[in-house]
Amino acid sequence: MKVVVSRSGGIAGIRRTWEVQVDEQPDASAWMALLDTLPWNDVATEAPQPDRYIYRIRCAPHEVVLGEQQVCGPWQDLIDRVRGVIEPR
């Protein structure tokens, strides 16, 4: 299973993408538990705020788009874990 986090926007508008193969991680079961707790279907659509980041998180069959102000709790945990595994491209 692959998790892809893309961040765009901000003042410079630069896009960064991080990608992790969950099955290849030494703690794959912890990754799966985190992915199972995410409220994939309960994300409210909010208008983007000026000069703030937008995150797109994909983990088939799920995909969400979150404004920076919506990134908290388990979403923040996931983004931090993905960013901690690999350098952005």
C-alpha cells in the first residue's frame, strides 16, 4: 500500500511530494492502524486561505484535500510520519 502526501501553496507556491510504501516499513502494522483511524469520508470542504498550504493525501482508494488549518490530530500524525520517512521530490 502506498501513501502519497503532496503539499502546495504557501507564499512561494512550490509543490512538494512525499511517498511511502507502507508494506516496506518496519512498523507496517502501526501505519495500517493509523490509516484505519483517519476520517477519510468526514472531511469538510473549506475554501483555501491565502498564503497557506494545501495538502492532498492519497492512499487508494481514498483521497482527501485539506487546507493547512484542517491538518490536526491523526491527519497531522500521518503527514509527519510520511515526511519523516523520505525526502520530498
